[in-house]
Amino acid sequence: MAFWDKITGAFIDIIEWVDDRSDTLVWRFERYQNEIKNGARLTVRQQQVAILVNGGQITDIFSSGMYELSTENMPILSELKGWRYGFNSPFKAEVYFVNLRTFTDNKWGTKNPVMLRDPEFGPIRIRAFGNFSIKVLDAEKLLNEIVGTDGHFTLDEIHSQLKALAVSRFSDAVAESKIPVLDLAANYDELSELMKQRMNPDFEQYGLCLSHFLVENISLPPNVEQALDKRSSMGIIGNLNSYSQYQSANAMEQAAKNPGGDAGSGVGMGLGFAMANQLAESQGSDRNVDPGTPPPLPTQKKYFVAINGVQTGPFTLDVFKQKIISDEIKRSSLVWTEGMPGWLKAQEVDELLALFAPIPSPSPPPLPPSS
């Protein structure tokens, strides 16, 4: 009997989990036949919580600390088993350790472009990526809703679901923010905070908390980026021309204030040479024109039109008129042509408004019969 007492006295004395992996969310303490004896020592380290499960039911939860398992610190299990005066024989129970630390640098990103409606460019596709951090908020809910009986549950087993959730909520958040595409890069922080607010209720259903969400980059299709680069270049050229005109006007003003100064003479000579060059160029261009060649025919302005959410055109005014008659284009249809800062309704463009039939004014009712 002494030999047998040594065997039984040594079995399951210390229950603990030394976390040696950075991606483990839940780990089950494994031992022979899941038996725990009276007085077994349970060690729960910082950033851990231990959960006892008996017969598929969560019985007791232990926060960080050291415990000697007895009827005093297992009230629920003791009540279920009827241990009013303690227990001597081993009992069957599963012990799950839940990792409470923050899991950082979880990547998310759009596999395919997300379609959005921008107030300036109309329908447009964007891509985005970033990362997020999570931690366990409710260990009992996590065990019930996600883990089940998995003895070693890692972050990889749920990351795909969380990533898909982030992508799904991203398009809704961008639409709700109503931030123009060109201003998204300057509002990453606001968009990240909005995403965190929208996603946390979904994470809480799994017993998790979204502690941090980051939008790292939002990009446009290459052809759209090239078009924006050209547009920016044209804007810079226009600004340079305006700056040159401003500098010339400023120089003339300074010369007028000091007509006798050397600077005024120099500026006057410079302006004179510039005007002479412009005059010579204009005269030279006039001389180069063949008097027998007629001037080029004037070209009609063409407009792009958004019909049923799709960009069509460009159409000349004659074609535009036909599409008005066929009811394809309405007064509220969005239009754009070169030189316009953005899309406008057709009725807001004077040239196009004239193509629509005037709205008839209401006729007065008939006069009452004379008495």
C-alpha cells in the first residue's frame, strides 16, 4: 500500500500554463483522465485566467494568483457535486487557460477593389490595408462562442474571420465618413477611429475587444492615379502662369513709383523687350499664316454624362439634345466637360439648361360665373 500511496500522492499536484507561444489564445491543461485531486495547486499567471469545465458546463473562473483547489474556492462545482464537507477522491474537470494579453500587428487588406461613389469623381475603386490589435474581453464568452472543446486555440484560427469582418466594415465606414477620395490620406486617423467604433460590437460577440485599428494606406487604380497626376501637373502650370503675371504687374507698379531709378529703367527695359518679343511673335505668326487657307472649323463642346451610375460620352450638344428627347438624360443627370471643377447637374449648366423644354407655368383656374 505504501507504494500505491506514493503513486496516487504524486499525481496532478500542480496545474499551470507556461505560455511559450505568442499566438495562443486558449490552452487546455492535459492530464490523464482529466482527474484533479483535493488540494491540487492551481497557478494562474499575470495576463491569464483559468476556467474549470465539468460535464460541458463552465463552473468556476480564476483570475491571476495561486490557489489550492478545495470546496472553498470552487463554490459552483462543489454545489453541483454536493461537496458540503469537502472531497477526498479525485474528480473529473477540464482546466482551460485563456491568454489576456494584447495581440498586435494583425494584418487586414482588401483582396479586390472596393467600389465607392465619390462626390467629385463619381464611381471609383479603391484598395486599402492596415493592421489591428485585439485582446480577450470576456473569457467565458470566448470559450462558449468560439473555442468549444479545442485544446489549443490559436489566433490563426479566427484571424481570417476577423480580417473579412474588417474589410466588410471598411466600405461602410468610408461611405459614412463622406470624405472625398483626394482627402482620405489626410484623414487616416479619423477613419481608423470610425472603423474601431463600428467593429467593436462585432468583436464583442466573440468575447474579444478591438483595442487598436490602423489604416496604413488607401490607393487608387493605376489609371486613376495617372489621371490625377496629369491633373495636378496642369494645375501647377496654371499657377505658374498666374504667378508670372503677378510678378510682371508688381514690377510695373514698382517702376511707376520710381521712374528715375536704375531699377525702374532696368524693369522698363525688360518689360519693353518682353512686349517687343510678344509683338514680334504675334506678327511672325500672322506672316506664317497662308492667306489662302481658311481658319479651322470651330469644334463643338462635348459633355460626359452619368447615366444609371455609369459614365457615358462624351456627347456633342446635338446628341445631348436627342438623349433629352429620348428621356435618357434628365435635368438632374450629372455632367462634366473640360474646364469644369467637378460633376454638376445638367440643369446647373446654362448651355445645357437651354436644351431642355421649359417647364410650363401653371394656368390660372377659370373665372367664376358673373352673378
